[in-house]
Amino acid sequence: MEPCKHAMTNADVQRVRSHLATLALMLQKRFAGAGDEESLLEFCRLCWAALLLVDDAECQAQIDLLVQHAKDLFRGGEAADGVKSKLNAALAACSARLDMVEGGYGKRWRDLRAA
């Protein structure tokens, strides 16, 4: 996957967090499974919006997994609970990675102030 052309800003991180929170809410409430194509399209749209903002390969990989698992859920091949567990795990991993990225911003800011 090609990296972003710009470094992530704190505002980018917050927008990605907002997209992830909406995805988690969809999983809890609306994401019914096979046959709900409108929800799948909205889920993928939010993933792609987040992907455009993310400048971290590990987080990008987790977002790619979100799209893949969402499509699996709609195909109905694997048990819905198992796929939803994978979706939740990818959301958690992406959120944890954003914590690390965001922590790096704080460290750089402290380093700049100390200089």
C-alpha cells in the first residue's frame, strides 16, 4: 500500500478516531449481516475515509482488514459472531496504534519545546 503524501496531524488522528467510533457503533447496532448492502457500503466508505487520513502502515493494514472482514460478514460464509469478533479486534488494534501515533506527537512537541 502506498503511504500517504502528508504526515498525520492531530486533527487527522481525531477524525480517524471519529470514523472508528462510528464503525464500532455500526457493529453494535446496525450492522445486521448478510443482505444489508447499504450498511456495508457505509461501513466501507468510513473505512476508506479513515484510510485516506492515516499515515501509518500498521493502522492502514488494520483498516484493510476491517473492509475484508465486513465483506466476509456479508457473504455469510463464516459465523457472524466470529467475523464480528475479528472486526472488533481490528478496530481495537487500529485504535491502539493511533494511541502510539498520537503519543509520538506529544513527545515531538515536548522535544521541540525543550530545544
